[in-house]
Amino acid sequence: MDYRYLGRSGLKVSALALGTFTFGGRGPFGMLADQQVPEARSLVDLAIEHGVNFIDTANMYSLGLSEEILGEVIEGRREDLVISSKARMPVGPGPNDGGTGRLHLLRECERSLKRLRTDRIDVYHLHEWDGSTPVEETVEAMDTLVRHGKVRYWGFSNFCGWQAMKLIQAAEKLGTIRPVTQQIHYTLEARDAEYELMPLSVDQGIGVTVWSPLAAGLLTGKHRRDRDPAPGSRQANGWTEPPIRDRERLWRIVDVLVEVAEGRGVPVPQVALAWLLGRPAVASLIVGARTPEQLRETLPAVGLALTAEERDRLDEVSRPPLIYPHWHQNQFAKPTFGEADWALHRGQPETSWG
């Protein structure tokens, strides 16, 4: 296993993290799986055996049941693990049952600690932007949790670039503890994060963790033009995330993934994950599994080094077009680019806007 610093922090996390989105199966999460303690334990055991030290959950996954199951499964071995959770999404009908206000964040952290059977959360995320709560209140609430020892590090998830910078600047202005990570959706199929979020991460030292790095299974090779959706998949059960705006482009990406995987003699998911692990600022990819066999298929991705030619082929079929102002900067500002700019522009053709 490869261990990477989470942003500019001193925390090292495994390059692959175990996601617990499938633990519990309560409510709409039943479309994914219905993993209770025995199934969850087998996945956690397997992940730990392969060197995974990073496990991700959230207060709203199966309405808290995911955290409860994880808490039971890790009891007795908590000290060796880095546990990540999140709060912000509505978890009840009350007016303060969601958002990033002080009351909600402090209360939800306490509830998560009880469900997880632990005295602290190692990485605590704002699960989504809240434009109605002053960012100063939010960063002070996260600072309180860290200074009281209930949280070690904090970050954000699913923010726009300007929202993330507003949060970071508020923390710096107030002299509070700064966020060190963001959790985002980023795949070969969905490279939107390269417009703002990846350059921001490089510039600000924000470590990236990636949720659904295989696009909810669409980049595993099991979904193809003639198997869309694949029988038994979450999509076949009605799951609609992430949105795919260009289906033909998806299949072109899958075609190249399959060709590269067959050429290397490895499962398709490993190629998709290896590509992500080579991107700037990426610290960890959060992988889930319905079965131990699926997890065994993805864990070796850490040791797969793609060649420059293989990366070029994958980049060519998936590269996002340069939207404004990026196409203009590509033409006129390139001589002054810093490393953050290259997180988007490296490999872009000179006339990609034409």
C-alpha cells in the first residue's frame, strides 16, 4: 500500500480508502446493497489486510446506520485507522437538522462519535455547500471541534472553487484552523474538477480524496454499449448518480480502458484507478464493494504504474474541452503558468478552443 500526506497536513492516509456507502441498506441506499455487520466486517478485514488505514463514512449514509455498523466492526482496532465522516445533509424534519450552522455541526459530530464508538473523528467534512450560513460561523464551528479534540482535521466536499476559497480565506482571516482536504467526484468520465477544484488544491495545498472513482461502476468494464445498464447493477435498480451527459463518450472511454487493461493483463477498474492516482493533489480514492471479490479486484491498483503512452491514450479520449476563460489563458497566459494552472492545461492541444 502507498501512503500519502493529506494536503499540507502531517496526516498520512492510504492511497485507497474503504467507502461505507453500502453499509446498512436503509432507505434509498438499499439500491446499492444491504451490508450488515458480517458483510461489513469481511470488507474491513480485507481492506486492513491490504494496508488500507483510511475508512470513509457520513452521518446520513443509511440515516446513521453506516456509522453504527462501522463503529461495531472497528471496535478494538480503532487506533490503527483514520476515520472520515461528514455532516451537512438533512438528517431529520427539523429546521436545524441540516446545514453548516454551529448548532447542527456540533450536534451531529457528537451523534457520529456515539455511533462510531470513538472519542474523535480523524477527518470531518462539510458534506455540501450551505449558502445561507455565514462561512465565519462554519469555520469557527469546525475550529471548535478540532480544539476540543473531537476532530483532528477537517475539510469540505462538493464545493465550487469560489465557495472553497471563501471558506479558506475566512479561516485565515479569523485565525482558525484551516481545512486540509476536499472530497470530490473525479473520474476519467467526469473531469470537470480540473477547471477549478484541482488547480485550487495544488495552489492551496488541499489534499484530494475522490468519491465514486469508478463512476458508480460505469468504468469497471461491466457496463458496455450492449449492456447498458449491466444486469444487477445499481443503475439497473434505478440509481441515477453520477449523471452521464454524453453516453457515446462514456463508451469510448470504456473501450480504451478495456484495451489498456487487456494489454496489461489486469482488471479494468485497476486502470481507471491508476490513472486517478497519478493526478495532481490526489491523496486517496474511496472505493466501495458489494463483495470481497470486488474489493480484491481494485486494491492492487496502487501498484499499477501506467506508461506515458497509456496515460496519453486515456487523456486523449477523456480530456475536457477548455471553457472560458481557460481557452483564452491557454492562448495568451501560458508562459506565466504556475503548477496550479498546469493541473488543467498540461496536455491540452494548442487549438482545443477552435
